[in-house]
Amino acid sequence: MSDTVRVRFAPSPTGMLHVGGLRTALYNYLYAKQHNGVFVLRIEDTDQARFVEGAEQDIINALRWAGMDFDEGPGKEGDVGPYHQSKRSEIYKKYAEQLIEQDNAYYAFDTTEDIEEMRERLKKSGNPSPKYDAITRMSMKNSLTLSKEEVEERLSSGESYVVRLKVPRRETVRFEDEIRGFVSFETQGLDDQVLVKSDGLPTYHMANVVDDHLMNITHVIRGEEWLSSAPKHLLLYKYLGWEAPKMAHLPLIMSPSGGKLSKRKAESEGIPVNVKDYIAQQFEPHALVNFLAFLGWSPGNDKELFDMQELVDAFSLERVSKSGAIFNFKKLMWYNEHYLREKSAEELLPRVKSRMDENGVPGVDDEYLKEVIELFKERASKVTDFVDEGMYFFETPTEFDEKTAKKAWKEQTPEILGKFKDDIAELSDDEFTGPNVKEKAKAILDEKGLGFGKLAQPLRLAVSGIGYGPDLFSMVALLGKDEVIKRLEFAIETL
């Protein structure tokens, strides 16, 4: 085994990269970088029936967007490629044949109907979960029950077959997981796993073990859902005479309502499930990375904000939890707001302009837009909010939020706002500043003996069409005297 730490992220291109997959990639990346090791991307594309066009590029885009570029992988060939399993068929075939010769695997010629019939028969005789295993294999059509001649004849005639692992009947497979400690499995509960499918391509189990060995992978860091596959993989390492890499099985990501965060659950709870959704919705990449790092790991202190290098320095498998981590979307938004507010208006300007173009909002002066960004930043959760929620900075509202209007627009409102409009009209453009406008409002309220809300709420509604937003008088000053007067006249007339 290599002295250099080598880890791999091995997704299957059967769909767009799931946010849970990104966390697995992140933990692998952090571990590799902390040990000056190598982060390998391997595409496990042997399941041709479920292959999704564009999924591989989506995986690469997601990793790069999150700041986790791989050291070896598609387009970055190292000495142990190719990095697509579909291009490695001949390699797997050699090792499958070795296992058959050693009597650790066998050819099975059973049809789907044969297997279904076996399961039905066993269910009727009281076996609730029948498997193709050490007991049932002896009543099936395979190279253990057929004569050598018949096996040769079936193979040479091109009959369809699979290669199965010959799992021992009564054995304990025990190993030390880097997160869970010692784990043991009884082989009695395992089926004779298919290693090579009828299309000649290997299953995940066969390809995964062969590739991890040939690619000198030292640590396999993957999701908890693969824990039950570990004993089959360890048997393969043993039969092939190889040293198994160290294994670490990461805790599940849980839905806020309980249970695993499935696509269906995530969607019903308003949680974007694929990384491409986070990219499309313009989340800050480091907010998602920082949030995912804490989904199952903790640094052992109260620090919550880490840049990538700090995560690399602090990360350890010892501090990864065994129990599932709840996906707290509010916490993710907290991270996003933090990283967004850290950015200058100058940095955010091109992204806000691009959002304006997407939404067909007419362009405005860059200096004005920078002032809008600066003012609105404390209210924004995502870059898209500057345009989606701050539309009133770019065009006069023609509709008013009904709920706010009901609450804020009273009988004396037109009179108060009319007076306010006349008073601010007296200010010169240079005098039209937040503090001066606030002074005018205060004077009217003092004169009438009214509370601040009596003018502030309807004024906000009149100039923005909604009942919330950034500092009111800074917003009024930024919109400019003529625009504010025009909006006040329209609101008084309409409401």
C-alpha cells in the first residue's frame, strides 16, 4: 500500500450530484489535503441502464464550484487510469477469472424466473427473506451444481451468465472502522453477491475493490449506506490476496422531519437537493462547504466559521460523529448571509448585474447599483435577493402588498404623507439625505403628536410596495427626491 495518503470520490453518473455526495467528497478532500495526499475522482459508470447524460460534467462542475478540484481523474490522468470504470472491463475480467479458478467465485446461469421461483418456494416454506446464498446455491443452475462439460458447453454457446462471489456459510468478518470502531458481520446473512453482470460489466462491488487496490487507495471514506457492503469487499480483498484500505463510514444526513434526507423529503421541506440547484440559486460556495463540513463533524470548540484551509487544518476522522446529522436549512442560510456580507459591493456588482439581465431588469448606473448593494446587503440572504426582493430600487412599484396596506394605511395617512411630500420638496438635491429626510418626518409627527410608525410604515409601503426592507430613510435618500415624490403621489392616488 502507498505511503502517500490517497483517497477517492467515486460517484456514479446516474443523476446530478446530490448535496450528500458533495459532503462525502469534501471529507475525502479535507483528509487528503491535511495529509499532503492525493484526491482522486473516479467515475463509476458501469450501470449503463441508469446512466444520465451530462451527469459526469455536473459532478466535475460541482466540485470545482465548491473549491475542491481533484488531483487525478477524468482529464487529469495519473499513472493509474483510466478513471472511468466502463473503460476498465478487461482488468475486472482478469480478476473475476482468478476468483473462479480459486473456487472463490462461480458462473451462474439462472434466469430471472429461476431466481423468482426459488424465492417464492422458500417464502412458502417459511423463509421471510430468501437469498441466493451458501444454502440455496446448491439447488440452482451454476458451475457448482453443473458438470464441467455442461458449464463449458453453456459458456461456448454464448448463454447468458453472471459471476457470483462464493460467500462462506459461517464466518465472521471483522474490521476496524475509522469512525465506528470495530464492526463485525456474520456471512450467514450475506448473499452470493453478483460480481460480473450478464452484460460483462462488473457490479459496484467488484470494480470498487479492484480499482481501490490498483489505484493505491489508502482510505475509503464513504457514506454509511455502504457499511453493509464492507464484508463482501473485505472477502474480495482476502481472496485476491490484497491488503484492504482503511475504511470510514460517514453518518447519514437526516431530514429535519426525521429519516434520511431523500430527494422527495428535501423537496417537500424546501431544501435544494442537488448541488446544481445551489449554483443556480447563487449560494456562496464557501457557505455550503462550511455548512456541510459541520454536518457530522465538529472541531471540538465553538468556532463555526472556517475557510477551506482552516477546515483542512482542523479536520479529523476521530471527530466525525457516528449518528446522523440533521440538515438545518436555517443554519445554511446563516452561513450564506455571513459570507455574502463579507463581500464588497465591488465584488458583488457583476453577479447582481447578471441577475438583472436574467430577469430583464433595465441596466442602471454602476455607482447607484453599488450603493443599492451596500444598503441592501444586511437584508439579503442570497445574491438573487438584491434583484428578486429589491426590485423597487430599479422600477416604480405599481402594486402594493395587501396585508401591509390593511395594517399601515389609515384614514389620516394621505394627509400625513401629503404633508411629508410637500416638506421634502423644499429640500435641494444636495440636502436630500437620510438624516434630513428623517428630520422632516419627525417634525410632522411631533406637530401631530403621532408615533413614528404612523408615517414610517405607510412611507415604506408607498416607496417600495412592501412592508419590510433596509433602513427606510437611507433607502428614500438613495431613490432620490423626484422619484420619491412621484411614488408618493402614485400611492396616495391609488391607495
